[in-house]
Amino acid sequence: MELWRNVTSSPWHAVRLATQAERDAVYGERIRAKVADEGLGRIVRAQLGKQYARLLDHETFFVEQLPGGDRSAYRFASPTLRSLLHGLADVTHGVLLVALAFGVALLRVWPLRWPQILAGFLLYNLVLFSAMHVNPRFLVQLVPFMALLGGASVAAATGTEAGASAFAPATGNRVFAGALLAALLLYLAFGSVVG
């Protein structure tokens, strides 16, 4: 949790206490003092404001491996190739997020079918990630599910039978909700570029 990371600015070995209970007492006091100073509401708002932007960041785990990235794993001399790959990754990431947003907006709640189960899995992970320190590589496990849900929504929107039973018709309210969710996801992913 981000709160935990802020409170534990020194590594565990720097706190020379004999037992886990003593360490828990020291860090528990630091947490209580931080909550008393800043207030729980402010801490939670700051946490939520950072977590999902970090999780959905367009600088994904794979993009970070390109030359010049934080985890540079590939070596090639062409800056044009790096820019092209980076741009392609950004476009692909944006399309995935938009398709996911419309998939969620068009999803029928009942009867329960595979897209609802995928949406439940995504929701479970988003709730889980609200309470722990997140970095972009955690999105890797969600991408296949996001792609399936987004792809099925495209199939439903284009009228193919593959997704028709699990998705509602694209009414004005659902399209508006999808557009709002898409805007939010794109802002979280690319907000650092814009602002």
C-alpha cells in the first residue's frame, strides 16, 4: 500500500528491532501518526489518484524495455524505430482502453455469461490494486481479459452473433457511459503526457 511505502521510508533492516512484533509496533505508530496528521480521507484520495494512473500508464512494462526506457532490454541504434514502436504501442494501448470502456458500458448485468465473469475479474483486480503499491507491469495480467472484453464489445457493436447475447444494444445512455469511461481511462493512461 502506498501509505505503507510512505511510512517505511527506511528499509526493514534499518529498523534494528529483535522481533516482528516490535517492528509492527514501530510502523503501526508511524501509520497512526501519518493518518492523524493528514487524515484518512486525504490519504485515500491521494492513493486512488495515483494507483490507477500508474496501473494504466501508457509507459507499459513492454514500452519501458525499449531503448531509453527504465528497463531497457533491447538494443538497436535507430531512434526512428524506437519512436515508431513507442507510437504504435501508445495507439494500441489507447484502442484497447476505448474498446474495454465500451465493452463495460454495453455489458448486460444478467444473465451471467463469460463477459460478466471477465468484468468481475477486472473489477476484483481494480479493487485489489486500490490498496497496494502498483506499477505498470501489473497490467500485464489484465491485458488478455481487457482484450477479450473489448473485442467482444466490438463484435456486439458490429452486429455479429459472437457477443450479441451478453451485450445490450448501443443505446444513447450506454454509448455516453462508454465515452465517459473511455475518456477517464485515456486520461489515466495518458494524463502525464497532457498535464
